[in-house]
Amino acid sequence: MCGIVGVVGSTNATDILIQGLEKLEYRGYDSAGIFVANENQGQLIKSVGRIADLKAKVGDAVEGTIGIGHTRWATHGKPTEDNAHPHRSQTERFVLVHNGVIENYLQIKEEYLTGHTLKGQTDTEIAVHLIGKLVEEDGMDVLEAFKKALSIIEGSYAFALIDSENTDTIYVAKNKSPLLIGLGDGYNMICSDAIAMIRETNEYMEIHDKELVVVTKDSVEVQDYQGNVIERDSYTAELDLSDIGKGTYPFYMLKEIDEQPTVMRKLISKYTDETGRVTVDDDIVKAVQDADRLYIIAAGTSYHAGFASKNTLEALTGKPVELGIASEWGYHMPLLSQKPLFIFISQSGETADSRQVLVKANELGIPSLTVTNVPGSTLSREASYTMLLHAGPEIAVASTKAYTAQVATLAFLAKAVGEASGKAEAKAFDLVHELSIVAQSIEATLSEKDVIAEKVETLLGNTRNAFYIGRGNDYYVTMEAALKLKEISYIQTEGFAAGELKHGTISLIEDGTPVLALISGDEAVAAHTRGNVQEVVARGANALTIVEEDLAREGDDILVNKVHPFLTAISMVIPAQLIAYFASLQRGLDVDKPRNLAKSVTVE
Ligand code: M6R
């Protein structure tokens, strides 16, 4: 969701911006633009559509030494060229890019900008007009005007501003939206995500909320809004350029699905010591032991991973687990237990909805743990503790390896806490061995891609809707399976508790409705789900069964190797990920960048 990249002091600013924007594409966007300048001139180029379209327009852009670029995911105003960033002030002297939402933009327009002509409908354009007015009509200097504007603006933002009359500085500020500084030799950069700067640098500096940064080619000065200078150390990130390439894969999603056995094995190595014993930071284990209830807060796929981990956490730690949708809890926090621990699950660590709950938790003094793929992300920095997913960058919008890594990581947490608390079931659960079996099970499913692709063609063809059903852990997996299928194939899909269909939804079943049933675990439970499959088939549904091998019957469609019941949410989701992938592919859609979606959802 909206990406920012900027550079000052480099002689090939245009190339750096375009390459940076390409790396930010995965976040989701519908238009893009750059502003590049040198001492003599500046050039603004914008385009609707993909970065490739922008690149085609850039042609012989000026050889700039400073520039800012942006990918826009429309919030205020349609994805048009006028609404694309960068935006300029009334006299075109100031140029601004923005990620976030300015809540009082209409009020600012009425109060401060009478007589100004706006080209589009965005909140951002109002911000840059305000800065321009404060300098050119009210006589403030640029820094003073920027600070004044920040004191007027309410909402979330990462801003990068260039004064085209003084092209040696980028002014930056942030509140609730991500932005990082990248430090180079003779140049400095800014970016929403370190991934877009790793060609140029591996040294970064954080910006905290309500901080302003003055960036030139040789200096980076962080200030609070009162002008007090803040000393901040930089850090080196361990990102590997090869991690973010697609290699020979047609889509990142397929690469990331295929990486899952490796991720499982990596997690084993990260969460065990040299004797093979499961180890999780003592402070984290103690925080869970001290809590009387665990509250998992997350969005989308990460929320589903929370459900998929609930049974394991409860069984092994003895603590009740409650789930919260981040976008709901931000406004309505339920009655909490006496000693809660909040667990935030987030691939990106930047999801604004989750962050909103974390801010409240911190205000209330509630301890928190973030389980994330991105070290140094906002949710990681602001929570009391962090556990990393070690899944490597996930670029496809549809989350796959992060989900399975989340379930596995929380299993390590459950095992470590249970063992430390002397729980017999935790001691008996050989997670390292069981997770190795899961890795093999994933590999076995991955080797069946051709079979799965064929079944998808037959079952989902031109259908407009579908259902996933399952019981117990399989029910939790149906939620994720349905999200995966709908988000990238646009087939309207719902995940249902198999026994619940007959309480209303079964009326939607008609001739040819695809119903995909997940069947794992216990024989008795499986028999009930099979009964539900019969009910829908009797009403005309086309059923497809995905079944653990020991429960298989003649005619089952996809068999999955048996794994420990605590870990079926990992093994059973793999066929569903592949089903979604092939359904999207067969429809000729952009698997990695489904319409309207963003990878990192940084607005509430
Ligand atoms: O980065 P997060 O895990 O916090 O993101 C939460 C959701 O936006 C995300 O899981 C989304 O549902 C997936 N991209 C869907 O595949």
C-alpha cells in the first residue's frame, strides 16, 4: 500500500527511484510517479498503471541528483494521473509524496487554501499546497513551514518533501506510516521498505512517529516537532538480494509456496539449541506464564494463523486464547482478563489496524509479543517482545509461507512455555520431529502440482462461487483456504464449519456449486464431515475432498501425508494454496498482484 522512495546526492537518481519503485510494487498500487531534479531543473513524471508504464514515459528524464518517487494505492480520489504522486504546491515550487491518510484535509482546504487551485482530489495535494502557502504567502522558512504544517495535519503519514529552489535536501516526517532512512557514501535515501534500498545500502536508521528528518547527501538530522535534535544509531540489516528475486519462477507466489519446507527446517534451526532442545527467549516464556489469558490480534491471513494456533497454545500452555480482529479491536476493546498478554501476528509488522491496537495496549500497560517476518518493523519495535518468522521476504500479495511460519512459530512458543511450566502434553510433543514430518508432507503435496492443477480446471472452471468446509482445525484452515482462493482468483469463496452449512448456507448449494472439504485428524470427526459432503452432493454440489492419507477412501481427490494433529493447519493449507494459485493462473490473472489489494496495509 503506497510506497515511497527518495534519494539525494546520487548522480543517477532516476534509475535509483525506478528500481526502488519496482521493488515496492509488491505492496500494491494503481499509479506511480517520480520527481527528479538537479541544480538547474526538475521534472515530474506520473503514470496510471504499472511501473513499466511509468518507465516507458521516463525516457530521457533529467539526470537528477535528488528525487522522490511513489506508488499510490488510491484512497482519496480515483487512480488518475492528476491524483498520482508526487504532488506540487500552487506555484509548483514544493513537491511532496505521502503514504497515509490526512483526516482533516477538507478542513485544511477551507481554512487555509482559499484561492488555491487543486488538480486532483487527494488529501496529499492539500498538504503540499499548505506548505507552499506557509512559505510563499506567509513568509516562513521551509523547515518552519513544514513543522507548522505537521502541527495542523491530523492523521497518518510518511511525507517526503523537496523544495525545487534548493535541491540538496529532502524533508521527511512520519506518523503511523512506515518510513526508513538508508545511509550511503555520498548519498542518502529514504524508503517505505528496506527491500527497495538493498542494492544501494544495508545501513539503515529508524524514524519514529512524530519525528522530522532533514536529509542531505552527507547528513541525516532527526528532530522532534519542537526542533530538539535526536541522536539515533544506524543498524545493518541482513537482507540478501537473492531473496527478493523470482528466479525462474513465473510468480513469486509459486516460489514462496515452494519455499515452505525450507522455512519449516529453518525455524527448527532458529528455535532449537545445539542439543536439539526447543528454545524461546526466557523473557517471552515468562511473559506467557505470567498471563492469565492470551489475546491474539491480527488481520487477514495472520488472523487465520492465530485461529490455527489456538488449540496448540491452549493445550500446551494451559492458557485460554482469545482472537481479535485488529480493525475491530482498535475501536472496541472487549472486557479483558486481569493479566492479559497481547500477541500480534503480522507478516509485515506494519499493519495499521494491528498497530492501532498495540498503541492502546501500550497505553494500558499491557505486555505484548509481536510475531513477525520483518525485524525492525513498527509492530516489532513497539511491542514488549518479538518472535521472528525467518521466512525470508514474502513478496506475493497472497500470504503463503508467512502463514505456515506463523503457525510453526507459535507452536515453538507453545512447546517452550508448556515445557517450562512442566505440562506433560508439552513434554510429550516432539515438535522438532513432528515439524520435520510436516516439511516432508509439504514436499509430497508440492510434487502433486500437476494433479492439483487438473482438478482445479475441472472443478472451478468458470464458477463464480465456491465453499470450503471442515471441522476443528480444518475449519480454521477453511477460512484461510477461502481467503486465498477469493483474493487471487476473484471466485467468491466462503470457509464454513462443515456442520454449520445446514443451518442456513446450504440453501446456496445448487447444481455444480463447488464444495471443497478438508478432512484430517480424527476418524470419528472425519466421518461427520463426510456426512456433510454427502448432504451437499445430494443437492447437486461438485465436491472435492482433501484428505489425510490414513483417512482416505476410494474417490478422494487430494491426499495429504499424515502429520501431528497440532500441525495439520500447515499440511492441509498447502493444497489450498496451490488450488488458489492454479485457479488464478488458469483465469489469466496477475497472481502476485490481485486487483485492489496491497501487501502491506498501512492505512486503517
Ligand atoms: O502483514 P500482515 O500479516 O499484518 O497483513 C495482514 C493481512 O493484510 C494479510 O495477511 C492479508 O490478508 C494477506 N495478504 C492475504 O493473503
